[in-house]
Amino acid sequence: MVRDGGELVVDGKQAHLSQDDHTHGQKHTVPDGSEGHAFPPLLYKRWTDTSGVKVQQSYVVDSDGWDHAELVEVCRLVLRVVRAGVAKYETDIPVADGEWPVEVAAAAEVLRGVAGRTGRVEKGGYAQTGLVRADAAAGGNEETWEAFVMFAPWAYDAGVWGEVGELVSLSDEGRSIAVRLDGDQVEAVGQVIGAARLVPEKEWRAVWKQRRRERRSSGGDG
């Protein structure tokens, strides 16, 4: 997944990310005219309960084979897709790394300022924001949220919560991505990264174990 002429390319597929997509988490359109990956009808049934309320399910993003630039894009994609349901979020801010892009370093400083007010900043420079409210009515602001989205893929630990439960968990500089999505959000993310990359949480451990066995048998480090 790389930027190619302004397009986001994931596993060989291009996807248009319009301003509306970033802001509201709308569906992404694959330029080859396809409608994305089909999902079994039973999944759609599980996505709404008898009252028509959307049901969310937990997934792990299978990032096997991606470099950090690709992880950064997917972390930010997921965060923008869930934005409408975000109530609060938090991140740590490791000691500044000279290899951070300029915009990431700037976002880190914004978040470090937040940590000084609502979290903690250690003498060595490591900081934690504490929980930050996302909605304006509770004191949140879009500048801080955008700094969070910019920086989160470089955090050791970052999380996003809705009114009920955690929506996104990121760790190890984006190497671990766990999400809770409804059907529309699954489709939006799946059309960009590939549906197979969203592994139901209850199936992830088996996938991880199988992959580890395969790597060990082929002489890899597991």
C-alpha cells in the first residue's frame, strides 16, 4: 500500500479517499468499477438486531507483510471511519524520535501539551494524554483529534472509545490494530485493505498460531 499519484494503493488496489470519506467514514470506491468484497448474507443479519440498531463486531487487522508506511495509512483510515462514534481517546507520546516526519513531530507536541493538562509528562519526555473527550460539548476540539490521528501510528499504546466500550486499540507503533466495527464500517475498511485483512477477533489466535507454525517450519523466526 503506497501513495500513487494521490491515490491510496492497498494490496494492488486503488481507492479514492475524498474529504467526505475522511470526515464521515463513507464507503470507498475502487476505480476498477467493482463494488468491493461481497459479504455472506448471514453477516449482514448479525449487523442489525431486531430493533434495527447496528451491531458491532470485533476484528484484528491482519497486517502481515506491511511496512510501517502502510500501517500508518491503515491506522488513520480506521480512526477516520469510526470518528462519528468516538466519545474519548488516549495515547502515549514516546520521547521524540529524530526520524519522525515533521508533521508527526508537530502533532506529538500538541498532544504533549494535552498531557501536561490532563495526563502526565515524565522528566525524560515520555508522556500520556489521559482520556481526552472527543465532542465539543465536553470540551473536545478537532485540532486535538487530528493531532491524535496524525500521531497514533507512532504511539506505543493508543485507544479510542465510544459511549459503550472500546472502538480501536493500537499498539507497538501501529503493528497491532484491533477494531470494533458495524457492517457499513466493515465494508468501508474492507474495500480499501481487502476483506480478508479483517479477521474476527475470535478467529485471530488460530490464524496467528497457524502462521507461526508455518514460519517455524520454513526456518523463519516465528
